Amino acid sequence: MFKNYLLIALRNIKRYRGYSLINILGLSIGIASCLFILLYVQFELSYDNYHKDADRIYRVANSRKTNARLELFATAPMGAAPTIKESFPEVEEAARCSEANSFQVKYKDKKYIE
């Protein structure tokens, strides 16, 4: 029975080459896309899970709105870590992560390079 199904499938593939090529190509692209999405989601969900208390780790992000566009950064100002640790007793430890570039901070008419 299975042999007959296989023969019919092969005959149809030979007879309708263009249609079969489109179907096989679409199926392979769909399967490859699903696998890539699965790998990406698995990576994102497992990020930083090697830490002992991974569920207790948080990241403070920085955002800036320029020309009606919101830009997000994975860095925080230099004084953020000590200030957060002093202000919130729940915070056990704090670490800073910043780029080597300097930023200009403007408050009213004063400008500061940070």
C-alpha cells in the first residue's frame, strides 16, 4: 500500500515539476524558518540562566527621545548603581555597565559632560 502511494507521489512530481518544486521549496523554507525562530526564542529565554539566582537579576535601561523617535540603550548613567543601591534596601548588589563614550547632560541652562 505504501509502495503505491510512493509511486503515485513520484509520478506526480515528475508530471508537475514546476508545481512540485514550488511546494517542496515552500515547505522547506517554512520548516527552516520555524527552526530559526525556535532557536532564537530558545536563546532569548535562556540568556543569563547560568547565574545562581538568575530570577533575581535585573537590568536598568536608559531611553532617550529625539526627533519623535525613542532610542533605547542597555547602559545607565555612572551614578545609577550606587544611587539605586542606597535608595532601595531590596537591592543587594549593583553593577554598572557603560560605554566608553561621554555624554552631554543638560539641565536648565547648565551643561555637564558625563
